[in-house]
Amino acid sequence: MSSRRLWRRVTPLLAVGALALAATACSSGGDKNTVSAGSPTGTLRLGYFPNLTHAPAIYGLDQGIFAQKLGSGVKLDTSTFNSGTQEAEAILSGALDAGYIGPNPAVNTFVKSKGEALRIISGATSGGAGLVVKSSITSVDQLRGRTIASPGLANTQDVALRYYLKQHGLATDKNGGGDVQIRPQDNTVTVDAFKSGAIDGAWVPEPTLSRMVADGGKLLVDEASEWPNGKFVTTLLVVRTEYAKSNPEIVKRLVEANVASIDALNADPAKGQQVTNQGLGKLSGKPLADAVITPAWKRLTFTSDPVASSLLASADHAQELGLLSKVDLNGIFDLTALNALLTTQGKPSVAAK
């Protein structure tokens, strides 16, 4: 399915409610799927990015893990996106059922829909982001008067950049003014802009971070150093609330597929890196060079833990920066299916705060 089709706005979601995780459910609204115990049927429209931080999706789809876990009765319809804003729009419009997405787009979608549109049902990736600058820049003080890029206004890395600068006494604003001029732009543009000298650096996720380093940049700030134990959420798995209410068994199996893919990535990192890079090549036309993917892979942690504390802290930072109104995020997580699965596997449960 074309991503362009997914961006069209349709009637906003009106259904409200927590995820029901029983084995049977009736269809409602526009969700025509039917579920019987152990054998769900219907369609799951899943979104993700052609990005290294979305490796659990790329690897799991390539290796048939999602197809196997969902079962032959579920048609899996996938679409790729280049930004969380685009994917969030698809979720809000009801054109996407579930997706891998960054924490700030997930929060923004939850807030925009007054808590109705989505639920976070699992983590996927932690780590793998930071500030890369010209090699001549050796301290944060030297960023004054410079132009630094981020993937998008109020996106996860944009908030991290602006908050970091504020903590070091450097002001920014939404229009590119202030002590440091922030230029929101697509990561693919950022790499070329950095090489040409149009920007002095960028706060970006992998593999853009390692691509910029390979082009002569220097990692001035590894974002892991800004978080307790170096853990912060980069990618989450979310589901449209209305779809989850109508299709609890499919959602349960989606969680199982995500965990299985993460387990496989961690069990054999070399294979995981190879398969993911091949998948990126198929999606973008060219795999990453070894000089890029090898260091990038080491900065990523694949985990079903959504590191909820970092998401909530990032939302607080966005509010402090004036990028997000004061909000109540109670209910944004529904980790019921995930924790039930982790318990059966003898693994520790994960927290929603």
C-alpha cells in the first residue's frame, strides 16, 4: 500500500477504552476482522521506518516471524514512513492499525486525540542517538551562533537537542532563532547538508549518526550519557485503540512477534545486523557501509521494555520547552499482553512509569 494513500485524513477516531486482551471479540467501526479463540482472521496494517532503529520490524518481517506468529488467517499489510509525523497522521486517520514509532510522535498523537487514538503495547529499541558536529567543535559553548539540524520540530531528537542546549544556557526557538539556530529537516537531507557545510551538526538517530561520523563528524554528545543507566526509548510499538478493542488476539500475536524478533536479534547479533542491513538495502536501494552499520549497531539495544520513565521525562522536557501543552499521559501504556507473555517466558515484567 502506498504511504501517500495513508497520509490522507479521514474521520477521526471516536472510540475510547483500554485494550481488551480476551481471546474473543466482536468487530466494531471500520474494523472488519473477526477473532475466534486461537485463530484470528482479518487484516493488520503495520507501519515502520526503513531505519536501523526499527530493526525488530525489518528483521521480523524478513525472517517471517510476524507471518508465523500472526497465523495464516491474518493478512499483514505493511507500509514504510520517513517520519513519525507521517505515521502518526496515518494512525489518527484510521488508515494504519499499528506501527513502530518514536516516543514523541506517540505522545503527540495521544495528546492530539485526547487520549483516544493509540496505546503503547511494547518497546522495540533503546539508545542510538546523539549530537554529531564538525571536528573543530570541541565543546557545547562553541555551538553559539551555529546551525544544528534535527529530524523534525518537536520530534524525539529535536526535544533532546533543545533540552540539552537549554541545560547549558543556550536558547532556541521554534522559528530557528536564539543562541543556536535549529533546522528541522529529513535525516537524508541532513547527511548531505553536513558534508556541504550547510549545517554545523545534528542531533540524530542511527544510522544517520554513524554516517555523519564516517563523513568526518565528531560525536559531541552520546544521548545515552544523558539518561540513568544509559537507557532511553528510541522506538516503540503502538496500536490504534479502536483496532485493539476489536482485535485483541491479533494484537496479542503482534506483541509475540515483536518479542520473538527482538529475542532473535539479541541471540545472534551478527545475523541480525546482516539481515537488517539487507532489508534496509531492499527498502532504500542500498545497504549501509560496514563503516556505518558496525558502530551504529553497537549503540542500539533491542528490548521490549518501553523504558517508560524516559518517555515521560521527554514529555516533561517538551512541555518545559513550550513544544507540548501540559498533559496527562495516564493510559498511554497498555503493557498487559506484553507482561503476560514475559511472565510465561520467565522474564521480568516491564513498568509503565
